[in-house]
Amino acid sequence: MIGYPSSQPGSGVKPIRSTFKDIEGQYRLRDEISYHPKMRKVFRPTGPTRISFVWTNDDVDEAGGRKGKGDATSSPVEYFAFNVGESMPLHRFIDEKEAEYSDKDASMTFRVPPTAQAFNPSTATRSSLDLAIGFESGDILVYEPLGKSYTSYFNREPRMNAGKVHDIAWLPNSKNLFVAAFGNGCLLVLDKEREDFPLPARTDASGEFCVIHSRQAKNNPVSKWYVSDKALTALSFSPDGTYLAVAGQDGYLRVFDFAEERLIVSFRSYFGGFRCLAWSPDGKCIATGGEDDLVTLFSVAERRVLARCAGHQSWVAAVAFDRFTGTMDPRFQTSYRFGSVGEDARVILWDYAHEAVRRPRVLSQAAPMSAGPPAGRPAQTTSPDDPRHRVATARTLAGPDPAPASVSRGIIVEAPGRSAVSTLQPTVSHRAHHEPCSDIAFLEHLLVTCSWGKVKLWARPEPSQAAGVTPLTNPSAPLSTPSTSASKTTDAIQ
């Protein structure tokens, strides 16, 4: 363990159980990486901790083939980094199954807190990593943590875009291109090999979605996307890199054709803004979480809500699919295991089988999306004195809010009422931290949860405990490898 445990003897804080069970078997807390507030200033948590993982590509030769198993460099190495305060420690797994990792391969310290980071899996090797880092100030770095050197520095004064960086994602199978989402509702598409250059000002004042490109091919940004007038909180590429999903504080999940720079569909939230999203491994669905305390599963191809997952008692901070667990029952061809964490400090696991979920009967008097608080919200938040209750009441009397101009160029899918969508119950719900949770990730042998300044590694059930559970994709493949089925969904989404 690094740092200090979550609760000290005699502190009066109820200890958190170190095990929990679901249908797979028992999850056990193996270790906790914790940076205590009494440590140096740069390690004091100042915001939510987010974690990123990468597997090296040393087992691929110059011709694109696999090296022989006898080669000493044939086994991928797994690194992970997470933000805490003004620092970002980098660790390397020595043995993931035993939750054994290096003390610290590198520690990056900055003058302002980092708020988002992402490794580029296409360029990761044992000797070099590309880590894109965004900051509260709006600055963006591409950093090589093993060599402790800056590869590129973007969005400095004069800035190409103002606002806090909320999320970063690399374009799959690209060595240079990545996208950053900002608090002012814009996206920047950047090339790590280019230099910054001022963009022409936007002349269209309609508020609709639009894209502005750099005047010269050698300059950054490659393009600037005006997506919303409110913060963009999360973004993610589909497994095959064709589509870009963007979650917004305005309550819309937007799906773009990235190459064509075209808005395809916008899904409206049941209540409030979205805060996180994740693509399913087959590229057919998107799971989101937000201020309605719900995890919502959307079908991109069918342009509808598949299910709402009620179990959190506060905002949902992060959601992730488990690509190592697939069909729970051989009768079902489409099923997902995914997990979520929220500000209620809980980790919840969900199982969805498309063929097993029956659509509820739609009532003629079904309530619209804005006709009251969502299912699962605590009763006290719907009292007449609560501000959200007054907003909901006003919406009920005035009708649904009109769609903003920023989503007018694509199909808009309004949120159906509670009676029109199936509601999933948790497979398991466990209090994982004392503080609000901020991130979740599924590895082959571990479940990873984060809170402010803390990372917990939970050992997953042994294969013997999970009889009948089959992997959804090849567990030995890097996370960036698109699944075969993902490439087959492209035409269906158009």
C-alpha cells in the first residue's frame, strides 16, 4: 500500500467491507493507492481522480506481425497513471493478477491541477509513452513520462480556446490525432506534430453546430468544433474510430461521424446534464451517467433508450463496460456487463440482456421527460422547497424545453417517460469509498475504483467461480483493439 488507509483506528469512521459478491463470485480488495492530505502539497486532492491505462505494443514487429513467444520483449507491459492534486504518478503492473505494481515509475508535477489524461495505445512501447494531459487552465501537454520530457505543448497564450479541459481521447489507430473537450462547449482536434496558430473567428451567430478548420495544414488545431453553449463533460470514440460520442452539461448526448464532421443523432437526458459515457465493446450501445442519478443505456443504431438503471442515490460520476465478461446465459446473444460509480461512494455492477428485457407497455398518459424527478432520487429532493422540484414543476406546466440550436442538424431523440422504458436493478451495489467516487475501470483480473486521491484494486472472481461466463472480446488484446462485430455496425448507424 502507498500512503495511508482510508480509515484510522479510533477515527469514528465505519470501515468499508473489503469483499462483496455477485453472480460471478467474490470481489476482494487487494490494495489501495492512497495519497493522504498530510503529504506534500502537490499530492493533496483538489478534484476528482481519473485513471488511465495502456498496454505497450512491443509484441508487434515492423511488418505488423507478432513477435515470437521466445522474444524477451514479446509480452506487453501495462502502465497506469492518475491525477491527484497537482501531480500525476505513473505506475507499472508487475503482476496484475496479484495486484503487484511498481512503487512509482515516474511522478509528474505541474503548477496547476491536471483534470484529464489519456494514453495513446497506438504509440505505446516499453521505452516511450504518449500521454495527453489537460488542465484547469485550458493548457494541453503531450508528455513522455518515461523519458520525463514534453513532446508538445498546446493552447498556450494566445489560446485557441478558453476554458477547463474536461476530457481527452485519442483517435483509435492514430499516432498523432486526439480530441479535447472544454468547459465552454467546444472541441479541439489536435495533431501532436503541429504548432499552434490562431484560428479565424466564427462568423455564424446562429448557435448551430459548426466546425472551423485551420488555414494551413501544418497548424493546430486541425479543427475547432462548436458543439454547445455549455460544458462538454465527456467524450469517447467508438471502438472502430468511426463515431465520436460527446456528453454535455446541457443534457444531450451527441453522436458524430468524426471523419465527415457530421452530427448524426442527439439523445436527451431524463433530467439534468450528462457527466460520463462509455461505448459498448461491440460499438452498438452507449452507457451514460449524470445528474438524474441514473445510468442510461442507449442504442445508437436503433436511436432509442434500451434501459435505465436505478440504484445510485447521487450523481453518477463514471461508467465503464466489462469487455472481459460477456454472455451470462447462452440463450441470449446480446448481453453486457457494465459498472458505474457515483458521488454516493458506491460501485454498482449491472447486467443487461437484450432478449431478456421486455419493453414496458407505453401508456397513453405517459409522463414526458420533464414531468417530475427521475426514479431513484431520494424523496427529500422532491419537496416543494427543493430548487430542482420547482424547475421540474415549471417544465411540467410549460411543456418540454425546446431543443437548442446546437442539436438542430441531426436527429433528436427525446427522453421517454418512466413507463416507456425498462428499469434495470443492480446486480450488486457496494460502498467502495468513504469519499465520492470519481472513476471505474475493468481489467482482466481487477476491478479499479477511484475517489479523490485514492485508487482501489479489487481482485475479480476466479474463473472457477464464474462458470458459464464467457469473455465478450479477446482478453489478451489491448483495449484499443476494435472488436470484429464493431466494424459491422457502421452501416446500421448511418
